[in-house]
Amino acid sequence: MTETVTADLRPAAPTAPERRAAVAELAASLPEGMVVTDPDILAGYRQDRAQDPDAGTSLALVRPTTTEQVQTVVRWCAAHGVPIVPRGAGTSLSGGSTAVDGAITLSTEKMRALTIDSATRTAVVQPGLFNAEVKAAAAEQGLWYPPDPSSFQICSIGGNVATNAGGLCCVKYGVTTDYVLGLQVVMADGRALRLGGKQLKDSAGLPLVKMFVGSEGTLGIITEITLRLLPPQAPACTVVGSFASVHQASEAVLAITAQIRPAMLEFMDSVAINAVEDQLRMGLDRSAGALLVAQSDAAGPAGAAEIALIEAAFTEHGATEVYATSDPEEGEQFVVARRMAIPSVEKKGSLLLEDVGVPLPQLPALIDGIAEISRTNDVVVSVIAHAGDGNTHPLLVFDPTDPTEHDRAQLAFGQIMDLAIALGGTITGEHGVGRLKKGWLPDQVGADVMELTATIKRALDPQGLFNPGVIL
Amino acid sequence: MTETVTADLRPAAPTAPERRAAVAELAASLPEGMVVTDPDILAGYRQDRAQDPDAGTSLALVRPTTTEQVQTVVRWCAAHGVPIVPRGAGTSLSGGSTAVDGAITLSTEKMRALTIDSATRTAVVQPGLFNAEVKAAAAEQGLWYPPDPSSFQICSIGGNVATNAGGLCCVKYGVTTDYVLGLQVVMADGRALRLGGKQLKDSAGLPLVKMFVGSEGTLGIITEITLRLLPPQAPACTVVGSFASVHQASEAVLAITAQIRPAMLEFMDSVAINAVEDQLRMGLDRSAGALLVAQSDAAGPAGAAEIALIEAAFTEHGATEVYATSDPEEGEQFVVARRMAIPSVEKKGSLLLEDVGVPLPQLPALIDGIAEISRTNDVVVSVIAHAGDGNTHPLLVFDPTDPTEHDRAQLAFGQIMDLAIALGGTITGEHGVGRLKKGWLPDQVGADVMELTATIKRALDPQGLFNPGVIL
């Protein structure tokens, strides 16, 4: 009998006309044109940079500009049981903003307000700004926002916060969460909360700001971010080293990180070197097995000592060529080369992009193991890495028109995550779990942690409407 | 009828003999002597450094050495509905480890294992070690654990994590949460979870490690901590400045922080200067209205430039005396003076100790406002501060035998928190809310954030057994 009652109370799935009427109601409650149902436009929001082939199609796209409008959308979704996929600039590499059939895609691309407060050395930003725009605005006031994903010119600061994004400078300057002082978040019932603020230290209550950084849109929608800024970085000296083997290069990394914290320590393998050289023609050594790009931004004799130490580590571990420059512009060329690695390798085929990280001493084992996985599956895997913090980006290249190659790449994709877990590492150092890696998360963290994750999700989003299919 | 059923099902409160039998059962399941019920020993665990006069008396004290023993205690507590107060070294300044009548006090003082892994530059520690012991063990391997509460020689690393403790170096090097990579936590049902690990970057799943740092023992019991270590700090140069007024000193602080990140920037007012000088006789200027102690650990010309900038800021803002030294030992004497401020002022009477923080530009307004509150309530308030990050410690001095003075101090204590909230700041920058400040937390964060806090607490600790009366 109880079952019958439950069945009677459960609302029937809305019919197509009912759904259209509901969306029209949402559109009417927001400024003209803010709710989009044009199929051509929706098609452009189905996938993100992860190119998930299983992407759905949204019921509608909403591009709000204010927190209040986000609240309107969330309240409407809660009332109608419609899921919401938050989307920044659509540069997720883990399918974090892949569209879901019947859901609202809430794009923050038009939330672009920004104020820099140089007195408190903070920025208050809306989530839709690009990382590079935040950096530029800070720089205009003589300040610096450090986190620098390789995609910094095209990724949104909201997406950075949602995934706790990293970048090249993290080896010395930490990741996004280290710079988030405050948030405004729209919760599942439509309430907007202010968490934290401009004070640099705050132990008042549970650490709720930190709980949302890296939650990938599953607990609430971030509509405003207060970021800590630093005084400008001192000019960096750059050292580039070519190595015959990736193994030698990874040993050189360990020799450096055991002694100093470089401002950058990046790794590219032979495939990446050649792909970049194809694009940039800057004279990289095409015969090298691996390239390391290191920087020191320490000043004076301390900086000179760091550069000497890096050069010595390169040489001791068999570098065939070592080049150092204190010219920031020349150094930046090598950093640009490293940032260009992903788009350059992408010219060779479709990519499955990994983001596995390991405790530093396991880096050589990870790189060796990836080479083995590449061989056994007959799949080209190019490895680039934020080597100084053990975070690697194996790029699996496949011909999208060849189904067996795609399948082999998928298999290798999973094996690389299995390897990282076996080495005590993580399936994602900075991109987030998204939809593409969630199958591996339980293997990394275990059933009990997954249950705690689900408990928190249920408590904060009882209807399960925020970014369904991500993490859980 | 429903009500009658509920009443029938509710267990009667255990009688005293039943309670004794249950405790005996717990004692039998743990090593000999680990469960203590001796009233004389329990009396020593009633209060912490906050000296809460409303402290209760525990049912028993348990001093486990392993995670498994903590699990045994938590499971027993869950089965019997007995609350647990986790306690580190008992140095809480907010009543975070005040004993609760009928609860178990779980002291981590015997959980003292430690391993330093210099290859990953991490420390894996049990919570009962003193902060100073972690620092010393890291230093033996040529590494550095930065967070440095003034009480670092007597406070536990577990308590530091529970409160997200700060210290003097935070102005440049951040707070405890910035150094916590992994945790083992015993949850309310007795399960022990491993969260995070030795990898420097990890975006896999919800940021659960961060959620526990600063949760003040209300969500779980931390039994192991993986800490990030840094290469050793470069030797610091120290600049000390005497000022006629606290206002001039706080203006000098702003002039410095607008331009550089000093490695330390500490403030003491006239009461603190004189109290310290009474103890240390080191020749501090007793006539000064305020003293600033600043450090730069930048190397070479950059360091020299920072020191020059600090000296200039001191002089421009009316410093009557400026003294700089590059001798680390001499510099450390001034830091010791600053650390001695609380125990020195404490010689003048009982203390109510504040921990209010504000966005930096509000620092002069906070300091002026505290002086006004001191006057109107006729209570001596000495202000010391981690001035560089806007975190102040007003010390309210009262005669414990004079009830009206105690009442006036209590009134001023609340007014200072009200002032910090009005200035957009926090009631606690680094000590935690504990039991003493929870009355003010809703005023700072608002009803909606309190509700979210309660939702998370209920989800993770449905019986409400972990550190009841703290935060909520």
C-alpha cells in the first residue's frame, strides 16, 4: 500500500508542451534574450574541450549577468526538477561542462565585472572573466594573480575555482584555492551565500570557502570570487635543458626539487618538442628525448645560486644542451613553447588528455610506465608535465575515424590512471574529475570517501540538480 | 499516538552505575590505563588556556596512541550516545577543548609518531606532537614547516589543523591549511578515512582535506596529518620601530603592505611593551606608544630594498626610533619579545583574549575603536597584532576577584567582536570560534551560513557527538 501511495505522489514526467511552457515562464522572468533555445546555438554548448562524444543537448542555455539572475534560474530549476550544468569558458578537459539532455546550461560568460582593491590587495571578480583578464587587471595596479593554467588566455576564472586549477607557477606559488579568500555561492534552494571576504586570515566557522573550491559545480554555483593578489613577481631567469631520455630528465627534476623550489619546472617529451617545433619553428632540438624548462625568480645572489644549481642538475643528469637566459622575453619564448604543447600535439589527431599526478619520487616510474602503456596499446602518448610538482599531462593521440585506435586509446587512458593510483598518486592534479574520470575516482579514494562525498552532495543538493554526472 | 510511541522508544538516561559499567567496558577494550576516571586527573583537563569558567567535567579521559584506538572510542561513544571533546595540548584560546559534563575528553597528547620524507618534502605526523617538534624534525632534514603560532612550543599540530592556526610568518607564508596535503580522520560512525596524500596537486573529488582543516573537531577526529614542507627559510633581517602612537604605527603597516610582502610584521602597544620589558629587561622603549617588528627574508639586493622600504615607512610615519639588524640572533630577540607579549600581559591579571581580524585598511579604525571601548568600559586592553595580515589580539586584563571588572571586560570583549564585524572583518583570524565566541558567529556570517554549517554538521555527525557547543 505504501508503494501505491508513493507512486501516486510522484509527479508524471512533463510533456514536451509543458516543458516549453515552463521554459517560456523562465524566459519571461529574465531579461529579453537571456534564455536561448535555438538548436544551433545549443549545439555549440554541447561539448567542452574534452569533446565528450556522449554529450547531450540542453533544454535551454541561460547566460545571466548577475547573482540575482542565477538565483532566478536555480529557483526555477528547483521548482521544476530540472538539472543545471554550470559552464565557464567551456575549456574543461574532463567534461566538467558537457551538456546534459533536458538540463539548463548556465553559462557564466557574461558575468564579467571586476574590481581590484589595491589597499587590501584583492580582486573581486565575476566568474566569466578569463584568467588572463584577471591577471591583466591586477598587473595594471602593480599586482599579480599567480595561478596560470596553460589555457589562461581562454579559460574562465570561475572554471579555475570550480576545478581548483593549477598551472606552471604552482610549483612555487600554489594552486587556485590558495588565492580564494571569499565567494558568493547560489545554493540549491536559490539562496545566495557570502562566504569569507577580504580578510587574509579567517578561522570563523567551518572552512566553507575552501569546500566550494574544487567542487566542480556540484554543490552550488559560484557567482563572485574574492581573490588574494601578490606584489608583482620578480623577473625570472630561465634555464632550458635537452636530454637524450625522458628518464634522465625526470631524474634531473628530482635533483632540483630536493634542494630548491623553482618558480617553474616544466617537462616536454620528444613528441611534444617536435609538435611544437612544427608550429613555432624556434629551433628546439628535434633529436632530444625530453626538454626541461626551469625558472628562478629569486633575486640577486640567491637567484644566481638557484640557476647554477639547476644548470648543474641538468648537466649531472646527462643534459646534451643547457641554455640559460636572464632575458625575461627570451625566457618567455620557452614558456610559450611549453604552453603550445597541447594545441600543437592536437594537430596530430584527436586527443585524450590526462592529468595524473604522483608524489615526486614516483615521477620516473610514472613516465616509464606510460611509455610501456603506449607500447602495449600501440597508441602515441606524448607526455608533458608540470614536472616540479609531479603533475603530468599524457596526451593520447588517436585518429577519430579509426574505431579500433579510439578503443585502444580509451584503454590506455584508463591504464594510465590505474598506474597513477598504484603509484600513490591522483587521477587529476588540476583539471578536475568531470564526467570523463569519474569511473576511476572510487579506485583512487575508496568506497568510504565516495560515501562521504555522496553524503555532502545529498545534504547540500538534495534533488541532485547541480552538474549531474560530475564526480559522482 | 505517534508521540506516545516515540516516547516509549526513547532510551532512558543511563543511571550512574550503568554509566560506570559502560566506561569499564570501554576501558577493557583499550590498553591498561588508557581510560582515566580519577577525578584529580580529570580536573586538570576541564579547562584549556581560555579558562572557561563554565567548563564541565568529563565522564572519562582517554589518551589513545593509534587511529584504531580512536575508532574504538568513537564507536563506543556512538553506541552510548556519549559526546567527545577532542583535545590537543590544551592551549586553545577560545575554549575549543573545554570539558563537557558527561562527555569523553579524547586527548591526542600520546599520539606522537612522526616521519619526514625529504624526497617528497612532506611530514606525516600524529596530532599530539607540538608544532615546535614538527619544525625541529623538519629542520633536521634541512626542511621548514612555516606556520608558527606564538605558542608553537606548547601547542599541538593537531590543534593547529583543527583551528587552521596562523602565526607570525603567515603574512608571507600563509596559514596551516596551506600546508595540509593529507589527513586521516575518524568519522562519527568510527570509520577512518584517508584523504589526500603526498601529491602536491590533487583535484580528485570534493576538497575534503580542506573541509576538515579549521573544523575544530566538530566533524571528525584527525588522527594523522600529511604536511607540506619547504626548503629552509633564508636568514631574515629585522627592523624594529618605536612610535609615539598606535595610530602612526598602524599607518606605517599599511604603507609597507601596500608595496611588499614582509616575512613578518608584528605590532605591540605600550601596555604590551612595558609588560614584556618587565619580564625580559631587554631595553625596549617604555615610553613608546607602539612597537613594530618587521622582517624580510628576501635575499641580496631585493632584501636590502625591502629593509630600506620598511625603514623609510617607519620614519615617514613618525617612528621615534628605528633599528635594523641582519644578525638573525639579535633579530630573534625582538621576535621573542613579541611572542612573550601574551604571557607577560597575563602577569597583570586574568585575560580575555581576542583574535579579531579586519581587511588591512581598517586596521587603524579597529585599533582606534578598541581604545574607545577600553575607555568607555574602564578596562585595560592591550593590543598586540599580526599587523601585516590585519589579525589583532586585544588582551582584556581584569582582576578575577572583582566581579564588576569581570563583567565590564566581558562587555568589552563582545563590543570588540561587534566592531570587527562592523568593519567587515572576522571574530577570529586564527584561534577558532570554540565555545567562547560562538555567540558572535551568526552576526559575522549570517543566518543562512549558520544553516549551511548546521546542515553539514548534521550530515557528518548526525548524533551531534563531536565537540558539542563548539561553533554551533
